[in-house]
Amino acid sequence: MLYFTLASKAYTRNLQYRSAHMVHNIASAMFGFMYACIWIGLGRDHPLGDYGTAGMVSYISFTQALLWVTSFTTNGLGIPQSVRTGQISLDLMRPVHLFSHMMAKEWGQIAYQFVYKSIPIYLLYVFVFSLQLPDQGLTYLYTVLSVLGAAYLSICINYLIGVSALWTTESSWLYWGNHALINVLAGFFIPLEWLPRWLEQIAWMSPYPYLLYTPTTIYLGTGDPSRLWGTLLWCGLFTAACLLATRLMRSKVEVQGG
């Protein structure tokens, strides 16, 4: 019940800024529209592989909407700011695990962005580009599971980025470095199979394909749902890493004069 309350408060807090967040929606929709137009132009002279022009427009549309769930999460889950203010010492003293505490609040943030950003942006693309929706119920089920796993992986990655603030005076470079890797290794700009072979192999040795590429291809019907096992594996590994990082934090933090 505590975690639900934390998530609800984070969701409710964002509701106060719905009008301001419309600017984000417009900008994101415009970027996605430009990317789609580029592929439409390329599709006039090139077959675009198994996707075709319509398939690539659907691909770009879904990944652009999915960014608000799996990429545009809170920088370090707010931990770097807590470290700078000293609030982190109080957070670690709470009778609730820091990882689950921060995760619950971020789930509220993600839920808000899914409802008020991802869904409106994708529905706009469905109308503008006349996108075809999946006609099998299992596709939606696998997509939901994949998106939930991707969102959890994003939370874990940002938690580890936030934890690094205890060992470095500036952790924002990790946050932006993570964004850069998402653009390349998660299949945001182009599908992974179109990357150079060596770069595709590197991508699949990382968790990044499970943030965007796997949910998108499952939704489009071009991906194998068995890749959900990969998502599950990385979720388990990152959970262990986050728990270990929290234990190291407790031994790192020193409260002076208290």
C-alpha cells in the first residue's frame, strides 16, 4: 500500500503541469514526424528491407511514443540531487528500502507519461499516417509485458546512475551517455539488423535492445516473443546490481555531527 501511495503521489503531482507538458508532446510529435518523413523519402528509391516504407513509419511512430516510458525517465531517479543536499542520508534511514522507494515514485512518473504523452503521440501518428494496428490479442499482451520490462530496466539503469553520485561529483554525463547508447544500441533511429554486424553483436550483449527494439518488433509482429526471456534475464541481473549498489551506499554515506 505504501508503494502504491508513493506512485499515486508522483502521478498526481504531474497532473498539475499537464498544460506545460503539452509543449513536450508537440516537440516530440514533431521530431517523430520528421523522422517518419525521412524514411518516407528514402522509401521512394529504396525497398527498406522487410519493413517497407509503411513498416518503417510504424516502427518510428512506436519507438517515438515509447521513449517517454523507457528513455525519458528521471535523471538518476533524483538521487544525485539528494546527495548534493544531504537528503540521501535521511532516505537511507527510512524504514523502507531505497531502491523500492525510488522505484515506486518513478512508476508513478512513468504511468503519467504513458497516459498523457505516449498514448496521445501514438494516436496522433495513427491518424496522420493511417497506421495499421495489430489484430491479435496475444500481440498486445506480449507488447505490454515487453514494455513493462523495458520500463523496469530503465528504472534500474537510472538508479545505478543516481547511486554513482556518491562516488563522483558529476553523474549527469552518465545520464546523457545512456541516452546516446539508447539512440544507437536500442534501435531508435534504425532497426538493429541494419547496423554493421559487429555493432549489432555489441548491442545484443547489452540490455539496450530490450528498451525499444524488442517491444517495437513484437508490437509490429516482426519480432519473436521469446525475446521476453532476455528481458526477464536482464531485469534479474539489474535487480541484483541495484540491491548490491544500495548496500554499498549504506557503507559509503557518513553523517557528520549527527
